[in-house]
Amino acid sequence: MVSGSRYREIADDLRRKINSGDLPAGAKLPTETDLCQAYGASRNTIREAIKLLVTRHLVKKTPGSGTFVLEPVSPWVHTISEDPNTGFGGGEGRSWMAEVESRGRVPSMSEVDVQIVQPSPEVAEALGLEVPQTADARKVRVIKRSQELFVDGSPSHLQTTYYPDLRKQGAEELEGEDLPDGMLAYLSRTLGIKQVGWIDRFELRQATEAEEAFFHLRDDAPRSVLEQRRRSYDQAQRPFRLTVTVYQPGTQFEVVSGKVPDEVRAFPPRHRDIEVPP
């Protein structure tokens, strides 16, 4: 039986050596035999310790060659806050682009894929739509807008947003590929719909094949992604948007509430003369 605390202690010690540079990127870890002798541990314990380092994306096992230290990957940190000088709410559209640029990074995104679809029960419920249990259910439609987002050319996240079909009410551009001033500004201008709040739910789940391909997940890496489901509400307390965002492994979120010292934040607040997109 492998000691739960012992293999973690060994993994933590190796992690410290990696972070300090004693085991730099590209370095080969000592053999299992050498590690057994160095730590006075069994082979199974050493294997569990290395397995933990693999799941943390610190090392990679190459059959026939050994285990090697990977290049460090700095996790992208999304800030969620009501204060516009602290964060835009995390990961959405023009606000996301402004947040990326404020950190000296380069955001980019694919063209928007727009579809008019019949909603799943989960999407219909999130948007407050009543779907009749008859053939008329096929008449209920929502606007589905999907996009791939990148930071410095590397995959950041996948985002799909659902809206009620508001075209007949005057929001014809909901099915347009590009809205220069952003979707929230467009809905506010055309229909008077303003986002006043949202509810976020996060779930760690297995990646789909398409997500594995987009994020370039390695064969020896965990097949898990972080999914965020944001349900947005207007000034009448009605849901009008569901945003489903899938983030690559290692993505982090910092939630800022109230007044906290600038120096403890992942990223300092922006100056108040910077215009925050809607």
C-alpha cells in the first residue's frame, strides 16, 4: 500500500526543486531506482509521486527515455469583480479583450458562428423560456453564438452564448457575425435591455474530443476542463442570456469583493480614466 502522505511529500519536494530551478525545464528526473534511494521510499510510492507531477503539468513521461521537466506554464487568471477598475466580470467579449490588453498581452478570436436552434431543456430553463410539450415545441428558437478565443495566439477558451429569439422585437442583428460595440451595448440601445447581474456556476468535467483538439491536451495530461455557465439578468430581473465558457486546464479565477489592498490582487486595478467596455 502506498502511503498517501509520503508520495505527496516526495512530489512536493520535487515540485520545489522544479520551481527553484534546481530541476530546470528539459531536465531529466533521476531514475526510479535513484529516487527510491534518495527518498528511502518504495518504487510504488515514487511512481505515485511522479504521477502527481504529471497531473500538475510539471513533468512528462517519455517511454524508453525517462521523465522530463516541462516548460513552466503561467496560468491565465480571470478577475471577477463588480468594480470596473478591478475586473470586467471575467472572460466575455470586448470586456475580455480589454482585460487581456491591459496586461500587455494580445487577444484574438475566431469569427462568430451564429445558428438559430431549438434549445435544449437546460438552455430553455436558463433563459426562462416556456417550451410546450407538443409539436409546437419545434417553433421555439434561440440564437446560438459560438467563438474560439486566444491569448498571444494560444488557445484560451471556447465560448457559446444563447439568447432568446428577439429578432421580431427589433434585435435583428442578434444573428449578425460582428457587432462593433458589443452585444450588451446593442441590446441596450435597441431594446433597452441592460445587464444588471449574473449568476456563475463552475464545473470541472471531462473534455470532449473537440475540446481536447482545441486545447492541444497531451496524451499524458488529465482530460479535464473548467466549464463556466453564466446566467445574465436584465433590470426587470428576467434572464436574457446564457453564456457557456470552457477553459483549458490550469485556468484560475480571482474573485474580488469589497475593498482589498492592491498588492494582494493577482493584477493591480486599472486607472479610472480607462473606459470600460459594456
